[in-house]
Amino acid sequence: MTNARARNLPLLLLAALIVSIQVVLSAMKADFYLTQLTMSAWYTLVALGLCLLMGYAGQVSMGHAGFFAIGGYTAAVISTAGAAPWLSIPTAVLVTAAVSLLVGIPVLRLKGHYLAMATLAFGFIVSRIILGTTLFGQADGISDIPAYKLFAGLAISGRRTFRIQNFYIAWGVVLAGLGLALNLVRSRTGRALRAIHGDEEAAASVGIDVARHKLAVFVLSAVYAGLAGACLAHFNAGIGPSEGGIMKSVRYVALVAAGGMANLWGTLAASAILTFLSLRGAFGLFDDAVFGGILVAIMLFAPEGVFSVLQRKRKTP
Amino acid sequence: MGAAQLLQYLFSGVATGSIYAIVGIGFNIIYSSTGIINFAQGEFLMLGGMIAVSLQGFLPLPLAIAAAVALTGLLGIAVQLVFLSWLKKPGILRMIIITIGLSILIREVGLHVWDEKVHALAYWTGDETTSLAVLGARVSPQVLWVLGISALMVIGLTLFFRFTLTGKAMRACASNSTAARLCGIRASSLVTLSFFIASAMGALAGCVVSPITQTQYDMGTSLAVKGFTCAVLGGLGNVSAAVGAGILIGVLESASISVLPLAYKDVVALTIMLAILLLRPQGLFAGVGRRAGPLGRG
């Protein structure tokens, strides 16, 4: 019991941090920051999913923006086509899951460079299809996506009156996603994933169904991305082709790398901070360069992530 | 479709395909000396094209191209020495991420040193309206330049690897670097040399293709993926098979334009790659796999 409480303490602290950020910003009449913090939450959800796949299971995906775009564009097409409005996000999640299943079954047989190239190619195909298809608005993207009504007057919408509740909706989902991921990592499945990361043959030899576990975590991480894409499309009331671009995929990898690969909390922190700064325009014209630079610098000097370097320093007085 | 039109597709397909093949060979050269797939390979073509475009205002075209090739080659050396040479036994995932990060950085250098516009080098002979009649089809002389330069590079490389001492030493390192070192071969300088060859070749390919396909800062990724397709299709590590694979992809891609919308052109090549990776991971022409194959230890 105490053990479970100790485990949940960080999540409770995070929830408290989220609430206090909102309270402070609103008190300072600076709640326009909440808009970017909300967007950063949705991107962070993608990074968390990728962290499970890349950090824990050791399977690189250079095409995760593709899943984000599939979710976002499915929601966009459905909600602008006049279908029942509640259908948009569930369908987006289902479509993303289905595509990731179809892509994952063959692609996850590949390893190393081949897996990286295959997922890169997948992302490229998605972005080319978006750019070449009138249904997806080609280079213009899809705009005028309506708000997504939840329950009790709540809605995923970027309108000013919805600002505070959307901040809570987004971070609430991130919190749930993080909780699920943390539990997964601590479970039998999580241990199996780490075994697969270490050595697939060895994992198979102790009875782990390697293909099944890899596929499951691949689909789960794609669902995180698809859900984030769908919600952000509703929040921004639009989606453009750059969301599915290679640069975005590389960016998610950079966030997970900066967080320390197999480190969900690190990924959360790195993603929330860096994405927020990027959305505020802190990196100016050098936005993509900053993420490329982070990727190279982290992998060269601190392959265990920024936070591990800090920890190491703290431990050696 | 008339015979002349078919020939037209064939020519443009073979030309773009041979550029993919050069990228694929670039992958092969670095892969066989280091076991690394250099995801920044496509960026060398962009750099070569961009530098030559900038220099053509001051220098005669052949000199501008030579300077672009030399500078990009030096940059390839710099990339290897600064970023990669000092890493001790890095894991594959780490190397993939580093070279992808480098590709983004080089791309951003391209964006900020030049701009986001499309640039084109002058046609090597004549201009965009010049064309030669080959078997009834109208072909730009630049297409012949592309074919000629690619052929020269492939022949040159083959001779280099087969008959020069350095080339033989590089092959020795590729097949067993420990044994090669025991014979007194300095493996580390050969790795640097392989980066020079790959980047200089990429730059030359970038220059010769620039009048036709133009040069833009973000052209590298699609070239890298297609070049990798050639390398895999031919069997990773197999130089001459990559050429055949490149031509096959180029022709299929240019033929796809007559059936599918232009925007889907890239989708064709990439779908071929995915299919090959999954159905015939050892390559179309390969016999025995070397190093780790796509499905694990080879």
C-alpha cells in the first residue's frame, strides 16, 4: 500500500504542478501562455508514446509524425465532412491503430538501419500522400475544424473561453498517458520490452513473444500519436502538411533522446520545456537547427540524456 | 504510348536512377568501411549543388564544380573527424540518430547559408532548350552528362577498389578490420578516406543533376531514402548491383508519372523499398549476406 502510494506520489506532484502553473499564470493575467502549454501537452503525448517504443523496446521510429498526421487528418476530414461530430476522435484513433498494425507487422521484422529507413520511408509516404491528395487540402491543409464537444460543456477548442479547460484536458490526458506508460514499464510487459531491447534472441529464448510485444508497443505508441494529432487538430481548428513532415518525426526522436531514451519522466520534462519554447518562437529561424543540434549533441556527449548527466554530477560530491 | 515516348521515360528514368545509384554507392562505401549507414548522404548532393551554384558567378563552370566537389569532400572529412571518429564502439541506434541529426544540421546550414528557394546550376552544354535526337526521342544533353559522369564514377570506383593498394586495403578493412590492422593497414585513415570519397562523389552527382532537377536545401532526405533503396535492392555492400537497382527504380518512378499523379512519384520508390526490405532483404542480386542483415545477424 505504501509502495503504491510512493509510486503515485510523483504523478500527484505533477498534477499539483499543472494546477499551480494554471493558477499562477491566470493570477498574473498571463494565461495566453496556456495556449502553447496546451499544444505542448499534445506533442508531449507523442513523445511519451515514442519513448515507450524507442527507449524501452529499443525500436527506432523515424516516422512518428506520420501517425500524428494520420490521427489529425482523419479527425479533420470526418469533422469537416458533416459526419456525427463525436465520431471524429474515436475514428482517428482507430484508423491510426489500424494503420500502425498494418505497417508494424512487416516493418518490425526489420532491425537497426533498416527499421530506421523503413519508418523514415513510411513518414515520407504519409507526407507525400497528404501533399498530393485534394481530400487532405494538399499544401494548404484543412482548416475550420469544429470544436470537439466532450461532456458537461467541455470541448476541445482553441477559443479563448475554452483556454483554461483545454489546458486541463490536454495535461489530464498526458497525465493519464504517463500513468499508463509508467505502469506498463513496471509490469511484466515492461520487463519483456527491456529484455527485447537488450537482446531479441535471448528474450525469445526465455519465452517472450518478441514479435507480439514489439507490435503491441508500436501500436500503442502510434495510438498516443494519433490521439494527440486528432486533439491538436480540434484545438488548433486546423492541420497542415508540416505536421506529418520528416522534421517533426526527427523532433520527436530528439525529445526522447534529450529525455534520456528509457526515461518517461525525462521525456516528459524535455518535451514540455523544449516544445513550449519552440512554440513561443524562442529559437526563431533556427527552430529545426536547434532540434538537430540537440539530437547530435545528446547522442555524442550524453547518450543517457541530459538528466542522467545531472544525476551523475549530484551523486559524485 | 508511342515508342518515342517510352524511350523518353526510359532516358529520364535512367538519368534520375543513376543519381540514386550514386547516393546508394555513397552509402555502400561508408557502410563497408564503418558499418554505419550515413543518413546525411543525401545532404552531400545538396551541398555540392549549392556550392557550385554560388561559385558559378565567379568561376568558369568546370572550376566551380571542381571546387564544390573538393569543398564538399573536405566537409565529409570534417564530419567524420569531428563527430564520428572519436566514438568508441557506438551502438547502431546511437549512430543512426547522430547521422540523422547531422543531416538535419547540414540541411539547416543549407537553408541559412543559401535560402529556401530552388537553385539551378547552368546546363553543362547548351541550355534548357537544347536537345539531341536519340533514336527518335528528344534528350537534353545534360541527361547524357548525368549518364556519362555516373558511369565514370562507377568505373573509377571499381578500378580503384580492384587495382590500387589503397582500394584493396579498404576492401580488406571492410571484410575484416582486425585482420587488416594486423597486416599494418591504418583502418582509421581509410574510414576518413571513405567519407571523402562518398561526399565528393555525392557533390559531383549533385552538380551534374542540378540543371535538370534543381537544388533545394531539403532535397537530401528523399535522395537518402531512395539511395538507400538502391543500396538495399542491390544488396548492401554491393557497388555494381546498386547501379542496376538505381536504374530500375528511376525507370519505374518515371513510368509511374504516366499512370499516377506527379505528387505520388516518391511514394512509388519508397513502396518498392519497403516491399524489397520485407520480401527480399538480402537484395535482388545478392548471394551471401555480409554483416548484420536487416533481419538480424547475417
